[in-house]
Amino acid sequence: MKRSIRLLPAHRRLLAGLLLGGSALSAQHALAAEISIACGPGDAADYCPVLAERWAEETGHEVNVVSTPNDATEKLSLYQQLLGSQSTDIDVLMIDIVWPGLLADHLVDLSEYLPADATEGIFPALIENNTVDGKLMAIPWFTDAGLLYYRKDLLEQYGHEVPETWQELTETAREVQAAEREAGNDGFWGYTFQGRAYEGLTTNALEWVASHGGGTIVDDEGKVTINNPRAAEALDLAASWIDDISPEGTLNHTEEETRGIFQSGNALFLRNWPYVWSLANGEGSEVAGKVGMAPLPRGPEGPGDAAPGGESRSVATLGGWNWAVSRYSEHPDVAAELVAYLTAEAQQKEHAIEIGMNPTIEALYEDEEVLASNPSMGELYETLTNGVPRPATVTGSDYPRVSNAFFNRVHSVLSGDLDGQAAVQQLEGELRRLSRRW
């Protein structure tokens, strides 16, 4: 297929270098429309252009594919500038799971354009996450949840089971780390996770807090719940890992730095997203064939009366990306058709097999071809169904402020500048002031 590069009429400077190209497909009928879709970064893992161009071939519409920054913060900034100026340059947008409430004023209600069965079979929690004030702002495309990766060979060698609690992880990591260093691997660590002050730390820390029975920062009614003993205890435990079982550099690590440490054979445990599985077991990986995957640990046993989350349990923060249509699109009906096509079962199945992304349709976790391509998919089902969303829908446009306040306080605890109790107390005050706007 011949590609043509087409600069969008507005925001040329903003989008300079981001335009991946459009498939210059001639319209086959008088009603053909020209649709621009904001995909991912345009790398080998970005399957959006493949499917969008196929849709154009099948329908006779023209599609212009725009690549966007890989960094979620930069991508959001781009969207906010485009949507804030009511630009018609982009019709379909790939949005993060925490953005529907934030961008709701600029998105169409997809339920007005698509049949009711367009969301049939999709995880209910994901549909709920994408529904704001009764309006369907986006349809889930692929989903993520935090997972624990571990070295099967080392746990067996040193006589340990996969940890079920964070305390067990801490103790096992210390013991194996000491043994490996004594054996000559001076750069070996027990646990690596995302500790930089960014959204990734919010997802990690929410897992620590919620798994301790400490709630979800803000509950479904908008009540601030973070100031409780279990939340403080969870943060203090995480702080104890720094420069003990986790390198000091953790304070600036994101997903890829942590994957690099683990995949090079220098960590026992890793917290990351499902995409790591195929890479850690791929060609060139130092740990291929030695990696196991399990649900994240839970907090200590005991009643949760003092905290809003009840009993401790394994908790994974939900991630993932969704498709939405701009309110300023000149062809919202056609744009919605493209969204329905991308999120349909056949395309989600192909996305799972070809790229390894986790579908949002429950039945695909029992599909033989999907499981043959990645046996770990089946193991993810329970983790995904029990995943905890970040409090983005209830806090709406204030979610970035909520998350920023949370990960900055958590980072201060990890850095040793605050203890857990002081951090949750400060957070409560700041979030309560913000909550007057919800």
C-alpha cells in the first residue's frame, strides 16, 4: 500500500515529526469520509496503523494515521492542546484508562452512534471506567494489570516458594540477594519496581496501599480515604526496600529500567505489566525460560476495621488503552465505526496474537489460538477481573492533580524525607481541598 505524508492543517508545529503518514485511499463511493486517527508511537508494537488502514480498504474511507509520543504525559498534553482549541484535525484518539473523566467534555457519547452490543463481552469494570455521567466516552482496546515476575530457578535453588505477602517477598528477596552476592554477583538485587515520581509510582503505590486494606486513595463516592494506619504501614514497608533489596536508583526508575535489571539477570523479583513476559522470554534475554509470573503479594493478615479497604488481598492496578472520538470531528458517525472495528473481537484477537496485548473481551482468555500464542494470557484472567482502577472517573479533570499529589508524597517516603503517617496526613489535607471541586 502506498503511503502519503499529509501535514494537518492546524497545529503543524505541535505535530511536526509526529505524523506517521496516511494511507491515501481513494474513496469508493460518494459518502466516503477522511478520518484521522491518533495511534501510538508508530513503532513495531503499534498495531493501530495496520488495523486502521485495513478498515479503510474494506470501507472505502480514507484514513490518516498520526503517531503520538510514547510518554503518556506528552501524549495527554498534545490531546489537551488539540481538543482545547476544538481542532478538527483528529477524529479518533487512543486514550489512557485514566483519561475518560479528564477529557469527557471533549469526547462524544459513543452509545449515541453505536449499537448496544458494541461493548458486549468486554470486562464490565472497564466499561464502567469509561462511562462518565452515564455517557460512554471510550471503548477499551487492550488492558493491563500489575504483575509479579520472578526467577523460577533461583527460588528453587534456594528453597523458596513464590511469596504471597509483601513481608514474605521482602524476606525472600533479602536472603536470595545475599546468597547471590556471596556467589559473586555483586550487582544482584532482590526486587525492582517503578519508583520514579510519575504515574507509574501511583500504580505501584496504589497496589501496596489497597493490598494492605488501606483503600484506593479516594473511594467511589469521592471521599478521601488515604489517611489510615494501613496505608501508612504499606508506604513505610516500601521505603524499607530502598538500598536494601532495591537499588537506590529505583527512585528514578520507570518500566523499562526495571525490565532491564530483571531481564539482564540482576533481580529476583520484578513488578511490571504483562508486556514483559514475551520480552523476558524472548531471544537475547538472559533469563529466557527461567521466568515465572504470579499475582502481586497482599498485605499482612488481620481485620481491616481501621482502614477503608477491609481485609488484605492481592491487588493489581488496572492499566490499558481505549478508543474515543473527538466532539469536534466532522464525521463522528464514521469515526465511531472505526472505533467499533478496532475493538471488535476479531481485531482484539489478532492484536493479542500478533503483538501480545491483553484483550478486553473476556472470551478471548479461553481462546485456543490466543493461549497458544501466549500461555500466560489465561493466567491473567483472574488478575484482570479483580483489578483495581485508579480514582480517575470520580475525580474527573482533577485526577492529574490527585495522582501528582499522591506520587510526590509517596516518593518523599521512599526517599526518606517523610514517614508513612506524615505522608498520608498531608495527602488527606491536600486532597480534601481538591475534593470541593468534584
